[in-house]
Amino acid sequence: MTESIVEWQTEEGFREVVSRYANALYAVSYSVLGDYHLAQDVAQEAFIKAYLKRRSLDNPEKIGSWLTSIARNLSLDLKRQRKRIVQVMEQSFQEKALVHFLEAKETETSDLVWLVLYELKEDVRTAVVLHYMGGYSMSEIASMLACSTSAIESRIRRARAKMKKEMNEMVEKNLSKQNVGDEFERKVFKELRLRSALFDQVELTNAKFMNSNLAQSNFSDAYMVEATFKNINMSGISFRDIDLSDLKVEDAQMGGAVFRNIGLPPEDHLAAGRREEHMPILFEKCDLHGSTFTGCNLKGVKVEKSKMEGMMIDGISVEELLKVYKEKKSE
């Protein structure tokens, strides 16, 4: 596999990247998570993140190690979020797994494979999974993990020595059957188009966006009255000159969102005149901790049944204000 990929930053060039490294990212993710389905999801997300940040990589020769690093970091993040705890057996994994394997050879489950692999150190496990699952050579794995070929050969030897023959054969057989398949690339580019979507000068009245990933999408100069966003990833989404009257947003990820110049549109806007007065906005059961309101008209705003620890208004603690108010009221 050559690391130099011509015009890899274009969509067509990136297709070649996905084709070459799909099983590698799948393998790296699995070596952290121990779950085939989650590993595919993370591998897909890693490619999308890489494409959106593709111009940050100056040296295309390092694309393999760059991609696998993204996949590994995303996998570790997911593992921490899920707070997944892998129970370590009182006896060695090999002993118990071997007994199970010899007693029931017909039940070569993915769980058993993971128990065997988990006994290995992460760097050794990653090399083994890349070799068996991805079918990559020692030199290819070395390039992706940014180390020497001899180091990879050593890790593979140590793994084979640690795993008994029956275990090694079971792991190799099981992992070799795993690959992302042709559908994987289609899903990656479907998501990429959604995330880089640009909605410009469009009428989207009553539009419904559901169960989708719209991160990094751009909506500009659009009329979206009574639009609905439900179960959506809206991280990094951009709305500019939009009529969002009666907008409904539910179960959405909007981390890093910025709301600016919200209110009635200017006279030269395409939505001007459709509303005679500003409609109030309802925030219900929202997590807005750490948010900032600057230069906003909050006249008549109501805050009810909400946590306000650390909330400040022009440098004054709301908690302290309420405390003083309650004390005076009780006098």
C-alpha cells in the first residue's frame, strides 16, 4: 500500500482513502471497544471527521497514522462516555476461555474472542486485530501505527506466544470474517453530504428533519416556519437570515451553538412582513449550563423550575440575589 495519494482531499480522492483504510479504522476501533457494531460506527465517524478536517494534514505520507489516531481517540471517547466496564476474570482469560472452547467448539462467539484479546496489552491487541481482521502486512501496520516493522513483528510474536494454539486459531478465524463491506463507503459519503449540506434561499415551511446528522450544515436566507428538528445532531450547524418562527427542536445535540440577531427580520429580508411582532421563545428541559447571553433583550423572560447554581447577571450572583430577596421577604 502506498501512502502517497494524489488529490486525496477531493471527494473522489477521499473515496480511495476510505477504500484503503476502512478495515484498518474498523480494526483499530474494535481493538478499543470490543464491539463490532460500535466499531463500524466509530470508523465511519472517524472518516467523516478526517474529511472535514482534511486540510489540517500537511503531509499525506502520514495519512494512515493520522486516520488510525482519529479512530482510536474517538473510540476512547466513546468508551469513557459509555462507562463500559470489562470484568476481569479471577483466573487467566486463556485458561477459562480454553476450557470453554474445548467444551463447546461450536460456540466461537465474538464475546469469547474479545475475552482472549482483552488479555493482551492494547498495542499488541491493535497489531493483532489489524493483521487478522484487516489483512494488513507488518509494514502496512507499522506505517499506520507510526512505529517500525520489527516492533510490529515482535508484538505479533508475543501475542501468538501468549495465546494457546486453539485460542490463536479461533481469534484468527473469527476476525478474518469481519470486514466493513461495500455498504460502508456509501454510508460515509451519505453522512458527509448531510454534514456539508448548504440550504440557501429555500422555502422549508413545515420541513421535518428527523433521526439525522446535520453537523456543520449551513442554512442561509431561508423561510423555515414550523420546521421540526427531532433526534438530530446539530453541532456546528449554521443558521443565517432564517425565519424560524414556531420552530420545534427536540432531542438535539447543539453543543457550541451560537444564536445572534434573533428576532424580527430586517425590512429587506425575504421573510419581512410575515410577522407583525416577535413571538416568544420557549426553552423547556434544556441543558444550558455555561451558556452566555450578551446584548440580548430579555424583557419579560421567565425562568421557572431551573437550576441556577453559578448563574451570573452582569457579574452579580443570582443565588445571592434570591437569598437576599427571601431574607427580606421573611422579615
